[in-house]
Amino acid sequence: MTEPAYRIIEWLARVHGQPRKAEAEWQAQGVALLPMGDRLSAIRLRGELVHAACGTDDPGQVAAALAELLDGAVIRDRPPADVTYYALIEAHAGLVWDREDHAPCLGDGFYLGVPALHRLAPPGPYWVLPPRRESDLCRPQAVRDLIATGLERLHPAECR
């Protein structure tokens, strides 16, 4: 069962440090710029890697696969170069993240455009898997497993 949306919004707004400012940004732009590293971190995942791990690039099928594989909040964005996914994790997990070579952790000093809770489609950043409750984050090991699967499918000869 999911928590009421207002509780999830309050939780995300507290990440900002100035919750009212985050809420105003969501109202005005649909996206709030939240600092990473104190309460949350995010793992930046290349679309190619995620699509390989999921076995598809169909957005609906990717969402279903990520719900099963990561079981936590995930944002999708499409910067000019390529689709990018952001798996939200606990901030302290980002301190010991060991997959920087394939999926960097956005921690201290980084800001992430976090969509309003109702943004479930483009344009701009949107939730592939919106949080269902406070602290509905991905487990770092699940993200590592997704990376390993994606790399194995993209570069099978190198993984043997």
C-alpha cells in the first residue's frame, strides 16, 4: 500500500533543505533541483545499459522490468545525447559506491532535477517508478546486479 502523496512530497521536499522552495519549483516548473549526498544519492545509468539489462527499450516494458529488478524510485530523463535513468539510493550508500566506472553516483556537490510526483511521462525528467512511500529507494546491490546484467548483455565476450 502506498502512503498518501502529500507525505511523499514532504519527504522529497525535505531533501532540498528549503522545502517550500522545492514545492514552489514543482508547482512552477514540474521539476525541483535537489542536492544529492546528504539525504539521497542517485546512480546515473546510461539508457543503453538499462535497456540491455531489461532486454528492451520499450518504456512500459522497461518500467515493469525496473519495478521487479530495482523495486525503488527511478527517474528517467533524455538529455541531448541519450536516455538516462537515475536510481535513487540512500545517501550513505553513495559513499561506498563501487561502480563509478560504469554508473557514477551523484552525491555531495551534485544536484538532480527531481520531477513532481505526478510527472509520469515526458517532456523533461519524469518518474519511471515514483516513490510509493518515504524512503522508497533502490537497494545498491540491486543496482549493481542490474549493471552487471546490462554489461554482460552489451559485452558478452568481456564478461566470460
